[in-house]
Amino acid sequence: MLLLGIAPGLSAQSAHSGAGPRARLEGKWQAKTDEEIRNIMVRSDSSAQFGDQVARWRVVGDSLWLTLGDGVWQVYGMKLGDEKLTLSGGDLEKPVTLRRVGPATARADSVAIPAPPPPTERAWD
């Protein structure tokens, strides 16, 4: 599923231990593969958009949960830095690193965010 074929919470911030400010997930992220470049917009309203697909997201501990409205959460391990996001696990064969390339833009009112499934509905454990 991930947002790219490489797979691209409730909280807009990552799990954090330490004294400084937390890295924020919101923004425009880019992943490069040998074949293409994918852009993913992550917004504070819990929406994420990649192309014409819109997902709802949540951060749960050190995991990123995504749903496309199909009734299940796709769960990925997440490592978030100021300008770098690494996702692993789930349906990914190997970790994928995205780089922050800009701020998030507003979601158009005509773009609906999928309803969140129950927390117990996960694609895999």
C-alpha cells in the first residue's frame, strides 16, 4: 500500500524523549526511487495526500498508522527527524526514507479524509 508502492495518528508529533522541541510530521515529503519521485503531503488535519489518493494518519508511539478508507490501518515503524522520515515494516520490503521538501499546503474543502477504522482493525500485526 505505502504511499508510493514504497509505502508512503492522532498526534501530529512523534514520540519524543528529550528536552528539545519535537520534530513535526506535517509537511511536504519526497521519496526517490530508481524509477520515480513521489511527493506526499502530510497535514495537521490528519490527512495525507499522494497524487489523487487521500489517507488519514495517526502517530501511535513510534509507529505511523495510515488508512485509505478501506476499513483497516496500515502500520509502519517510523523514525522522524527534522528533515528526514524513515518508514519500515508493514508491506515494505526494506525501509524507505523520505526528505522534507517544504511546508504542508491546505487541503481543498472538496477533498474528504477517510473515516478512521477502530484501532483493533490493522492490516497485519
